[in-house]
Amino acid sequence: MEANDVTLIGGGIDEAPMAYKNIKNVMANQQELVEVLGTFTPKIVRMDK
């Protein structure tokens, strides 16, 4: 997360990274179904245990 300038507040970094998909790949695979109006890049992540 530090490499992307994201601050983690609470929780831990023990989540399985393979649980998340690359959003650009996901959106590219359904470009006939959606129209991208904007993007969001989080800089702070708040997690609860």
C-alpha cells in the first residue's frame, strides 16, 4: 500500500491479495455493458477487525 501512497488505519495487511481483481481488466471485459464516468483512487483505507 505504501507504494501507492495509501495509508492503512486499523485492521491489518493480512488480507489475501488474490481476493481482489484488477479493476481495469474487469472493466475492459465488460465495456459493452458499462460507460465509465470517472475513477476513484483511495488514499486512506479504514478497516475493522
